[in-house]
Amino acid sequence: MKLWLARSVRALHWLEDGVLVLLLLSMIAVAVTQIVLRNGFDGGFLWAESFLRVLVLWIGLAGAMAASREHRHINIDIIGRFLPPRAARVTAVFNALFTAGVAAALAYYSFDFVRVEYESPSMAFAQVPTWVCESIMPFAFTVIAVRYLLLAVLIPWRALPLPATAHGVSLADGGETGK
């Protein structure tokens, strides 16, 4: 069961990375094509600018999901750096729960936003509805919320490595790292 779960998680991470790379390559290809068509042929795609704005949103949120997967999100943890390992763990659990709560609230409200867009349809570009372009928001914030909720549950059991903190204290091993 553990092996199957590990392989499934690894496959999901690979898929997530693949989607991120595909989005970035698509954005580069459309932008370069648009530049060449504008400068070389006085033309271009009418939908390219809107499409590129949507890709920026999707890449940003896909990148945020990848950052949350590896616990590399923007993190301001001044207090936890100076606490003993056990207290730092409690702080890390609180931070993970707070992050999960904020992400869950963002998921809820972005889902409501997408629902409103769905009910009053408008086109973003090339006959693509606006709600489709915005659908990444509730999905990404839900994934981030679930990841941080799992992190909060797993921190006390040392199942996930945590970054080293100041003064050589590593939360992952509960002690000194050799400084």
C-alpha cells in the first residue's frame, strides 16, 4: 500500500511539473510567434495578448502549487527560528494550519467567483469562456490548502522534512545540524 501511494504521489508530481513546463513553453511559443508576426509581417493573433495574460495566471498558480508541494512558499517565520526544537515544531504546525486556512478561504471565494462568471458567461479570447480561464484559482488554492493541512498533521510525526532554521537547529531531525 505504501509503495502504491508513493508511486501515485510521484506520478502526480511528475504530471504537475509537466503541466507547468507545458504552460511555460506554450507561453514562450505564443509570445515569440506574436513578436515575429507583428514585427516581420505587420500582423498577429488577435487573441494572443489575452491568452498570454491567462497563461501568466495559470503559471503563477501552478508554480504556487509546486512551491507548496516542496514547502518552498514565501514564509515569514521569525519566532520559530529562535525557539527550541519542540516549540518550533508547534509553531510550524500553527503556521501550516494558518496557511491551509487562508488557502481554503481563497479556494472558497475563488470558486464563488468562477461560479458567478459561469452563470453570466463572457468570452476571454477565441471563444474560450472567462470561467474556464479562471478555473485554475479554486483548484490551485484547494491543492495548496490540502497540502498544508497534511503538513500540519505530519509535522509532529516527522514524516516530512522541514527546512533548517537559524542557529543550526533543524526541525526535521529535532536537534542540532552541526553548527
